[in-house]
Amino acid sequence: MPPADRDEQSLHALQQALQDKIGTRRYRQWFGGNARFAIERDTLLVQVASPYLLNWIERNYRTTLKDLCTVHFGPQVRVVTSVASGDAIRDTPPADVAAADGVVTLSEVPADVVAETVPLPSVARSTARDPKTRGRRLSRLSDFVTGPCNELAFAAARQVIDQPDDLSTVFIQANIGNGKTHLLEAIQYELRRAGAGSQTLLMTADQFTSYFMQAMSTRTTPSFRARFHGIDVLLLDDIDFLENKKGTQDELLQIMKRLEQQGGQVIVTSNRHPRLLTRMSEELVSRFQAGLVCRVESPSESVRREIVQRHATRQRVTLSTGAVNFIVDRFSRNVRELEGAVNVLAVWSRMQQRKIGTTNAREVLGRLERDCLKIIRLTDVEQVVCETFGLAQQDLRGTSKKQSITRPRMLAMYLARRLASLPYSEIGEHFGKRNHSTVMSAERRISRDLETGTFVKLGGEQVPLKELLLTLEDRIKAV
């Protein structure tokens, strides 16, 4: 048996053993839809959906994971836990739960390429029956809490389902953990449930790239392309992953053109507006912009409150009004933080056989809040600004007076003050040993430009400064 197959079997057995050891309910709560397992050489990787899950798993299941890893892979393999980037978590089902749906049947692939198959995620064909999925439950639109922060994206999802001919391309922009993947899964689920015979394909841009590269290396690109024939709705998560991947971008562009000719739809998500995808082909960006672009903001207070209350009901835990207020006030960046906090309280409540009041919530979550507090570093700011403008670190730290460099440098200084609250002197020292007055001047200049509604040139386009700063802040906080 090839080593890769042996590793896969051992990984499967480890997950089953973990479920047996901690119980099905705990496994589903902490690992089921929130963790991804992988083996890479001498390392077992366990990636989870949020810092809160990471902290809890480290404190409560680290030893169990290490013991099981030794049993199934040997003492030389170490366990590494981390928070997954982006919306990358896709549930790895336990051993007794099969993966949802099979691959496209050979009858759906042209005869001349049947012999050259490249496995893709399943094409979901809607049927008159209520769709059954083996594995993690797909998100529903009814689970999505709406408010001014996300109502346009929700309306777009609803329109894709109810009036598919009206929108050919939808672009959903949101920061990590604010519902991008939820909306894609909900669209797929609702289309399948409607029973109109439509075919949908949901995958991440990472998966799309991997399958395309595999097809290129094995010379099976006709098979890869055949899998997209007859698709009515293509849903691609985290499209920003394709930046700097020209060949993959070109392939996606051709697939989009064919879908458009066939009357199909493409729904994509990203952590940035299309205008800020500076390393994406102009034609792809223009197609995204020609569709409906929806931004999902961080949840408002009313939305956060509803999310906490709904998730507490699902977890069968009673939270006092004070406990709900504490969670809503302290965990405001995204939905995952809120749900992670409720998960922790639910487990504590069951273990202690006690209800959750304000005092209990403060005690249980206080430590997690401190451990998971995001510390913004100057290098975080520098990294995101350089990636956005296509610059090198030495450009921001150098002496160039070109506007294409001085403007990003001023933005970096402004953001370092705003997000990291560092002294002017420290920021100036980092960006080329400049004095504090230079940083103060940059801060005043950006503040003034914000008031006047200035635009910034980026990737050949003029982007509103306010929009650019919001995106940069979101990306820096997510580093």
C-alpha cells in the first residue's frame, strides 16, 4: 500500500479513536465541523476555526491527541495545532460518517475523456426530495442572522435562489468568520432543496487550484474542464487565493465565459473588494465588478445579540441577560468569536451543572479573552500594505520620494498608530529611521484626506481611501 494511503487510513483511525475516547457529542462540538486533520511527514496538523477553539483544545485535549498520535503514527510524530487561515475549514468527518455525495458520475463526462478522470468535489444535482447529506450539516439561509451589516449579501443570495436569471455574477466581500462560506453553502442547499434540476458545484479557490494543477501535471485538463460542463451555479470560496496564479486565473476565466454563454451563474467570495485584488487579471476583476458586489461588515450589536441567543439555544445552554451582554460587548469582530465563546460556556455549564450568569461568563471567558487578544505588530501592518500595493519591505523603509511609495508609507504609519497605538518615535524608527514629526505629518495627512473623500490609485484604478483603509484594517487584524 502506498505511504499516502497508509497515512490516510491511520488518520481516519485516529479520528475514530478520538471520537470513541471523548464521546460523540464532544467530538462533534469541538472537532466535527470545526477542525481539519492532516499528516505531513512527521507532523500531525490539527487546524481549527477560531482562537477560542484552539485555546480550549490545547487545554483539554492536547494530551489525548498526543497519545493517540503515538498509537497510530509512532512516537516520532509530533502534534501541531493552529488556527486555519481564511474560511478554509472543511469538515473531515469521523470514521463512521462518510463524505457527502460522490464525484460526478462517468455518464456526465464526455466519452472521449472518461479514461482521464480528475476527482473534483461533487456536483450537487437538485432533486424533488429533501437533500440528505452524510457528514456536516450544510448551513441554511434560515440560520443567517441579518441586519444592515449584511442584508445586501443576504438579498443577493436569496435572488440567486429565487430569480437565477437576474444575476450572472455575485461577488461577496467579507472578513474572516463573517458568513461568506455560510452564504455559499446556503445557496447550494436551497437550490438542491428546490428540486428544479439545477446543478451546483461548491469549492474553495485553493481546491480549484489544486485540481487544476493536478490535471496539468497528469495531462488530464480535458477531464478537468468536462466537470464544469452543465453546471448551473459555480460557487467559489476565497477567490483572493488565486492572486499571482496567472495560469489558474486564465482557466477560471474561460470556465466563467462558458458558464455565462450557457446562462449559468458564478458566486465568489473574497476578503477584499475586486478593485483591491491587485494581482488578479484585469479581465477577471472587471467581470467581478460587472456583477453584484456585496460587502459584509462585522456584525452590529443587534446582530451579535441574536447570534449569541440562537447559538445558545442550539447548544442547549441558558445564558442570563448579563452573560449575553458580556459576550456581545467583548467579542465583536466576527461570528466565529461569538459562537466560540458560547461553545465554551455550554461545555462549562454541562460540566459544572450550573447556569451561566454574568459572573460565570466573566470568569470562564476572561482567560480566553486575554489569551486570544490580537496584538497588532508593526510587521503585520507592513506586510499587508506591501502585499496590497505590490511593494517590498525595503520600499517602505527606503528613501524613495515617488508617490507610488510615499502614499503607502504614510498609510502604514497611520495604521500603525491607529491599530498598534505605538509611539511616533518607534514607528518612525521602523520605517527607515525617520523622526517622530514625519509620522505625525503622515497621520495628519491621511486624516485630512479621509475628511475630503480622497481616492488612492491602486492597480490602475482609483479606490476611495475610506474603503481602502477599512479593507487594510480587516486584513491586518486577520494576520
